[in-house]
Amino acid sequence: MNRLLALLALLAGAARAVDIYQYTHAGMLAPNVRNLTPRVYVPNGKDATVSVIDPATFSVIRTFKVDEEPQHVVPSHGMGALYVASDQGRQSLTPINPVTGLPGRPIPTPDPYNLYFTSDGRYAMVVAENAKELNFLDVKTMAPAFSLPVPCKGINHMDFSPDGQHVLAACEFSGDVLKIDLAARQITGKLHIGGMPQDVRISPDGTYYFVADMMKNGVHVINASGRQPREVGFIRTGKGAHGLYPSRDATRLYISNRDEGSVSVMDFRTRHLIAKWRIPGGGSPDMGSVSADGTQLWLSGRRSDVVYVFDTRSGAVIHTIRVGNGPHGLTYFPQPGRYSLGHTGNYR
């Protein structure tokens, strides 16, 4: 009996110790990126350029042209390249060599608003926001493999279940979230939450998804289990809640409030807000990344044409860097993790 109780206690302890982000803690860089020089890549939507920042000096060291309306810079699954997703004009994915920081030849791709990768690394998932579909590309060739139409408007961001087999995707123009079974290639559930849902992140224990809502000014809490998504709570953070970024120790979630120039800090365990960091004089913090060591949060100033660097220990804005017009989904690279699931820093 005592042996059985001890086993049950061990299993319960293991369950409590689940950490989706266990391989993305500070300094846990994969061997193939460990010796890369860190760079921050900023897509400037209105300029059709990418600004490259040296995070050691907080200065722009290079700017290069890409196709129209670059939205996000996304690390590939194996982190051997980054892709600039441009969803206007010629519409393409422009590869960046992370060793040289230079762009390669654009890959024509219909409507690439955002980009993710299946957890097995087999497919790139192009988020075709305007076309209302997910287009899957063969990662080895980046050639089209198959498409999945979605029953919503404005699909934009998503995050993965603990086993990587499902995603919860946000649709900003119809106010919906979708549960998608990637193995079965089908939509299993749809929930109308209203507002304008944006970024999506799963909790470290894998039990909840958090969905930022730019219109409702906060974060929806969605149950991660089951085929049908179900809302179990809502956390008010600030006007224009937009981007979601776990801290390197996976104890906090940083939420950018684009319309009030602030970042809210939430305790993952209690789901309570514990701090709010304000940009002096206001600003428009949008999408970004946490630095590899976890001491900085980098966010684009979407309407301010700058990049903000927050000290995650004090909450102070320690640098404001002028970039191009309309900066959006910037990426700090490299970041810790065994592989990338896409967007500006979804690693496992």
C-alpha cells in the first residue's frame, strides 16, 4: 500500500512538473545556432524592408528590400533559415541566412501573412489570412503540398497542443478561435469569442490557451483539452492587447497593449496581473521576442516606427531604436529551443 501511495505521489509530482517550455529556458540554444551572432530582424510593412539590429550595440547595421507588406520574420523549424512573410504585391517568403544575415531569392507564396511549422518538421504552414486557408508546404522544397480551408475571417496566429497534433488558431476579423487537428487535417471545433483575437500562447502546463484580444482589451483563457474550445475566463490587461510572450523561466506572460503603450505581466500559475510596464510618452508595442538570456523583451512600435527594448527585471524601456515605417513581427535570433514552431518565437 505504501509503495502504491509513493508511486501515485511520484506521478502527481511529475504531472505538476510539466513545462511546455522546458527546452526554451535562458541560454538553452540548440547546437546548430549556439555560435551564431545574435541579430534582431524587423519587417517594416510600409517600407517593404527589413531592418537588422545588432542587440549588442542596439543599432541598425543593415536594411534590405523585400516584397510588399512584410508581416513577420519567422525562424524555420530546424533554425537553419529565417523567412520574411510578405503578403502583398508579388507575395513571397524571403529566406534569410542567419550566418550572414543576408536575404536570398524570394519564394513565390500566395498570401503569406504568417508562418508556422508542424512539430515533426515535415510541413511549413502558411497562414493565408485573406484567402481563408492554411497552405502546407513541403519543408525540404517549400513546394505546395495541400491546403486546409478555414471557416472564419482573418486567421492570423496560433499555438500548439502539448503533443503538437492540434493547434488553436485565432481569426481576428470574425472573432473566432478554431481547434484544428493537424494529423486528421480537419477543423474539430469553433468558438466565437467576439472582439478581435490576436496572438495565442499555451500555458506551461498545457491546460489553457491564452488569446490576446485587441478590441476587448485583454486575454481570453481557453480550455486546451477536448475537440471543442471552451472559454473559462478573461483577463483585462490594457487597450489593444496584442502580443504574448512567455518569460524564459516560464513563470510569467508578457502581454503587449498596443493602444495604450504598455506591457502587462501575468503570473502563469495564478493568472493574476503582477505588473504593468509603460512606455514613457506612450507608444504602440506590437509583436516581438524575448532575448535568449531572458533579460530583455523586444517589441516593434507598429505606429511609432521604432523598436522598444524592455528590461524584464525592472520593466523599464532601456532603448528605443529607429527603424522603418510600420514595423511588425520582429524576431530576436537565435532563441533557446530544440526547434521552431514558427511566428516570432514559438519554440519547443
